[in-house]
Amino acid sequence: MQYYTPEEICVSFLISISIVVFFLGHYFLGCCSALAVWMFYVYLIIPDAKPKSSEYRVYDKTTFPHLGSHPQVTRKEFVYDRGRWFEDKHGLKSILRGVNVCGSSKFALNCQTHVTKDFFYTKNVSFVGRPFPLDKADQHFQRIQACGLTFIRLLVTWEAVEHAGPGEYDEEYLEYLLKIVRIAAKYNIACMIDPHQDVWSRWTGGDGAPAWTLELEGFNISELHESGASFTQQGYIMAHGDNTGFPCMHWPSNHHRLANATMLTLFFGGNDFCPNAMIGGQSVQEILQGHYFSAFSKVANKLGGEENLIGFDSRNEPNLGMIGRKDLSKESIYMRQGSSPTFFESFQLGDGFATCVKNYSPSLVHSGKILMNPNGARAWTQNCVWEDQNIWGQNAEGTSELLNSDYFRYRIVNGEPQNIDLQKYYIMPFINKFRAVINKKIHSAGQYPIFVDRVTNCETADKTISLI
């Protein structure tokens, strides 16, 4: 393991600051000050900080005791109900000093977004080795410890646990997770499990849920990109032959495309907004949330004895789909990047209708319209669930018509429309169920605190609490 000395770290930091000051200094004094600081470093500090030999120096904690840090509090010591601070059992304030580990966990092995091979072969995949192989884990955790960090947010997707099918759990992956958490403990690093998702799944432009959840609701995952129901890098490469012209950061508009918006709406509010969608006597919302809870309870039970696992996030960047939307014919005021259909336009696209939609390039800058789904691909293997709810349909002339533009603005209670409180009716019930399932079996190490992300991309959302 290699480290920089404090002097080298200081020099690197101060030189970086001086460069920033120099280039941002619009006045003579700012430039002169930056130049003076630069000369001071060059002539007084750098010569003394240079190695005494040509060999690269290696330091450990016995040479420099400040390297690394004291261990993070364990779950037994973790107190989180005394206001705004995390505390240990002695009442001392504790700051979680850590990093995400890591973005590679969003995809199965050999399934990165530029890889089209087997993109639609969804069952026989493996996340063992994500975020990194076990034989590399010590090296990564040594680096994290050397930076003085004692905490990681360990990304785990629903797909990683339950990709093969409903109720089929990847025991090999769960065993791998256990080994990763135990190696982290060797370096005094505590962990939080982050049930990660971005715009629902890999087939809707992000990561998170397994493909069978989309198929369960009647989506044809092989037609999602072509129909405009989602935008994926894989779909773009399949359509164009390569990555040439691939738009940067196009995924935000997936929030307003049919597949992601439908799945998130059904996941959080299917009972209210799609009450007739029943499978085997269960509502869609109960099925989706039930499998989500079960998958992560498997993770909790597997890792329950590890004291350095101090908690669970409930869901990364929760998004409520169309719930709370005031007008389905209006585009988002936030997520406008590239071709950006309104929700009503996304209904039409998914049902096989070629539709002109607004294009934004760069982000939020309107740059004309684009014809989407010119070949009439259809995202559904059944009727559109929102057409079945009489939100939209075809008039006598065969033209698509929006029949209920504020359908998701209210919830119906005893036959009467009721204003929506997103936190009260959708976020908190979900989090409370998640907490109950995760902590169903109280382990010797103590209950898991549940972290809560702020709701994203919902124009009527209030802020949520950060920890319960």
C-alpha cells in the first residue's frame, strides 16, 4: 500500500488552489497573489518535500500513526433518535465519513450499458464480483482506510438478489456480499446497504429491478427502446450499429417515458391508481413491493450478525412516477434532456403511435421537435393499463385523446377526490413496511436504522425526513 506524506498532500492541495485562484482571478491583485503563493511553494516547500532517493516511498500506520482513523461506531453503539446528529452510546456526535461503493454494482458482469450481447437474456446473470472481486477487496478497503474514511454506502440492486424470477434468490451473491462486509470490518469500515435504482431498471435506462417485473405488468422489454417507452444505450447501439452520435446524459427523460413512469406509479400507488390490475388475487402494488421487501430481507438476514453493518437505505432517489402530476399533457419542468415526451405522449408511443415530441439540447433548451417511434413498435404485450383506466383513448376519428389530464393529482376516497400528500400516503407507508420487514428478526447486533432519500423529480413533492 502506498501513501503520500502530509507535506506532499499539502503541496498538491495548495498548488491546486493556487491554479484555481490564478485562472479565476480577474483582477491584478488576485493574479499577483496567486503567483506569489506559487513561488512560495516552489522555492520553499517543494524542495524539502522531495524524496531523498529515487525509490517511491511506502508508508504504513506504524510510520505515520495519523493514517487511517478510529473505527466507525458499530450497530450496537449507534444512536439515531436524539435529533439531527448521529451519536454513539456515550452521547458523542458521530459524522459518517465515507464514500459510495460503487457504480459498477449497478450492472451484472459483462452487462455494461455499451454491451448489447444477451441484453434481453435476463435470468442467467451474476453480480458476484460487483463492486469488485474478492481478491481485490483488501486493496480497495486499504485505500479507503488510508483516506481516513470509516463508512461506505454499499450499492445492492434488487436485480442482483432476485434476477432469475419471482422468489428465486441468488444465494451465491448473498454469500459474496457477506464476505465483502467482513473484509470491510478488517479495516474498521462500517457499511450501509443501499437498495439502488435509477429509473427502475436496466431495460428502462438505469438499474435496479429485475426484468421480470416489467414482463409481469405486460411490457415487452425487447420493444421498449424502439417504441420510445424507454431510452437505453444498448437500444441506441442496436438501432444505429455503434455509439456514434450517442447523446450525453440522455437518461433523465426516461423519468417521463412510459415504462419507468408506469412501473413507479404501480409500485408506490397501484392500489389507488390502477385498482383493477390484479394478478392471482393480489394487487400489482402488493406484488411489486412484496418481492422488493422479501429480496432485501434476504440481504438483512444474511448480514444480520455483522456489527459493522449499521443500517439500510430504503431506496435510492425514490420517484413516484406520475403520482401527484397536475397535468399529463405538460412536460416536466426539471427532467428535459433530448427527446422528452409528456406522459400523454408516452402513452401513445407505447401503444404504437408515431408521435412528434419536443427535443431539448442542451438540457432545458428547446431545440425543435423529433418524430419518435416512426415504425409503430408497441411496448405492450396486452392493452395499455392507462387506457384501461380511461385516462386516454381513441375518439371516433381515430385520434388519440386525453380524457383525464389530472387523473394522478387526486386520490379517490369513498368516491370523493382527495388532495395527495405524497409523504403521508405513499412514501411513509412504504418506508414503514420496509423497516418492519428488514427488522422482523432482531439480531444480536441490534436493529437496523433505516435511511431515507429525498423524493426526486416530483413537482409536487415535499421534503422527507432523512432517517427513521
